[in-house]
Amino acid sequence: MGTNYASLPLNLYNFDLMNILLLGSGGREHAIAWKLSQSKNLPQLFIAPGNAGTSDHGTNIPIDINDFASVSHAVRQHHIELVIIGPEAPLVNGLADRLALDFPSLPVVGPRASGAQLEGSKSFSKDFMARHQIPTAKYHEFTKTTMDEGIGFLQQQQLPIVLKADGLAAGKGVLICQSHEEAISEFREMLSGKFGEAGSTVVIEEFLDGIEFSVFVLTDGMDYKILPVAKDYKRIGEGDTGLNTGGMGSISPVPFVTPALMQRVESEIIQPTIRGIQEDDLEYCGFIFFGLINVAGNPMVIEYNCRLGDPETQSVLARLNNDLIELCLSACSGTLSKQMISISEKTVATIVVVAGGYPGPYEKGKVIKGLDAFDEGIIFHAGTRKAGDQTVTNGGRVLAVTSFGETVEEAVDKSRDRAGAVTFEGAYFRKDIGFDLV
Ligand code: AMP
Ligand code: GLY
């Protein structure tokens, strides 16, 4: 297990003014910054590299977070007392390990590389689930040397067939093939380098038919706390059609995720995962994102991520009543068992506004209008930056509009109305987020 911070004197955390470094630049990070800024611990927040929205809550630092020397330099320069790592790439590449070497007593939220393999390698996570009897799709893995065997195997599979590149492929490494010809051709291309190194091992998986949902826990490697459940909407088009995206919207809570289903998720999936992390000596202090699917009433794991989801975080943190800094410090000091999670009864809906053309090629630098205050919720920024006194687009997913309601309909209506009042050239959002839940 990682360093035990429980033995550190509490005043080392400097509760009255705490310097925190948050890494990332998406809507997820704006939501984390927003939540941190409400802490009674008076955070002095630094966000690297951040976006136009995060700069409302602290100081953006324009560094490349995949350049670990720059991150360590920022920690030193700004006397950082807590680091929260948002995205997966630096985690998988070992940023938490590097920070532990450079600053042995610094609390860091985000697993070491050993733990981040749960997301960084599909083959690792499938073997982990098999080893710890965690329900997931049946699978086989192949490499270039076993390509012919793989093709033989593919020919015997029922359709559709799921192919997964082993490594991180920026959300593009999963293919669901509707014919054997397509599966064989994609399989060959993946093993021939279509996704670079990430595809040097390919996992062939049984297709699971059901509705997906996302469960997040914060763990210190021993104990865990379950955060509000959410559902995200990945396809670009209404009715869940068209290309896959990073996520076009999210809802929390999810009506079909009943207390009975959550009980099973906890006992059949979360607990064996935390036990597996301990048994396999994975170093894990941070969030685990369980990408789950309800297959005829049975929860199964589609994938693990070693971070929070985007845009789920916007809906999840909006419902969390706890002080996020306290939860993070508690995870880092191995005292999570003392925390009680408190969740708002409200329903939250998040609608993502994207650049025209996304998830294909899109333009940046479009002036965004209509960002004034929003009483019914929050407009989180994703791909935005400040240009003089204007805010301009700077990515595919531009904004995430999050609203509260008594029902899914009410929350979605508010977010939809507000999203429609934000304008920039080419702006697009799905108007049907939550359609399957009402
Ligand atoms: P992943 O990157 O593993 O989350 O996969 C991306 C998306 O592909 C998931 O959110 C699912 O919608 C879909 N998917 C992945 N694996 C399967 C599977 N075995 N059966 C059905 N759909 C899947
Ligand atoms: N919304 C899915 C993800 O963050 O990977």
C-alpha cells in the first residue's frame, strides 16, 4: 500500500488555507474545482492546465501535465499540499508514482501506475476480473503471433463481436462489429498498428446486451465510499445513434438502479474489486469508475476507469453534500472508514454542448455568448479558454450545462433551455438526454 499519511500531524494539512493542485482541463475538472471551492478548508486552488471556467475558482497554470517534471516543479513552486489527478493518461503513465518519489508525504488522489492498469490495460483488467470472480463478458486475448488463431476464434463467435485494443486509445479502442468479415478485417488492422502500441494485444469479448450505468467510488485501497450513481449518453445523435463521443450528457440518480441492484453491485462487484486491489498489491488511492451494464437484472462490468467520468462528474458532484477536500484527505490518510457520504435527493441532468463537427474534425476559437449567471444550476466549462475579455471554444466538448430538478424531466428541461441560450458558431447538443429514463 502507499505511504500512510495517518501518522502525519493534522496541521501539516494547513486547514485554514490549503494549496491544492488539480490536473486536467475538461468539464470534469471544472466540476471538481467548483466543488473544491465550496470547501470549508478555504482552498487556494491551482489548475493545470484548466480552462476558462476553472479560472473562476483559482489560478490556471499552463503546463503539460504529461510532463512530470513540470508537474513536480509546480508542486514545489506553489507549496502544494494536495494533488488531484483528473485524467487517465498521466495516471497510467505513472504520475502518482513520480510524485510519491519527489514528495513522499504529499497527499495525491489518483492511483499509482500499478492500480491505473485497471484502465490502462484491458487485458490486465479482464484477467483481474477473472482472478477475483467479478462478473464481466467472456473474453480471449490475442497478439500478432496468435493472429491466425484469433481469426479462427472470431469465425466461431456469435454476432455482434466486441474487439478492444488493450491499451489507452483515447476512447476509440472499442469496436462492436456486426459481421464476421468486419470483425476479421478490424482485428487484422488493430494488430497491424491501427491504434499503435495500444492495439498490440486485442481482447475479443462477448457482447453484453443491457443498459449501462456508471458507479464511482473513492477508495484508500482498504475502505471505499460510494458516490451517487449516474448514466451517461455516449452517442452524438438523438436516440443514442451515430458516432461514439466522450459523453454528451449525464443523469443522476438513475431510476432503474434500485437499492436492490446497488446492493448486488456492492457485494458482487465493488467489494471483490477492493479485495482484489489488496490481494494483488495494487497501490490505489483515488477514484474507481465502474462502467457497468444491467444484463437481465444482473450487474456486470464493462470496464474500469481509474478516474472520475466526464460528464458524469458534473451530475455526481452536484448531488454530493460532503466536503470534497475532506474526503480526498481522508482517502490519502487511510481514514475513509470514518466518513459518511451524504447525497442530495434531487435529480441532476447535465447536457454537453459541443463544437460543430465533433466527434470528427471541428474548429476552435469561436466566441461563446450567453454565459451569464444561471440560477437553476451551473454551466461547467470543458473546451474553453479566455481570449482577452471574451471566452472562446477550445475543444470538441465545449460546455456542460448542469441543472437540478425534482424529476428527470424537470432537470433536463432546465439544462436544455439553458444550453439553448448559450451560443457560438456550430454549437450542437442533444435534446433527448434522459429519454430512456422517463
Ligand atoms: P469501453 O471503452 O470498454 O467502455 O467500451 C466503450 C463502450 O463500448 C461501452 O461503454 C459500451 O457501450 C460498449 N461495450 C464495450 N464492451 C462491450 C460488451 N462486451 N458488450 C456490449 N457493449 C460493450
Ligand atoms: N463518460 C465516460 C468517461 O468519462 O469515460
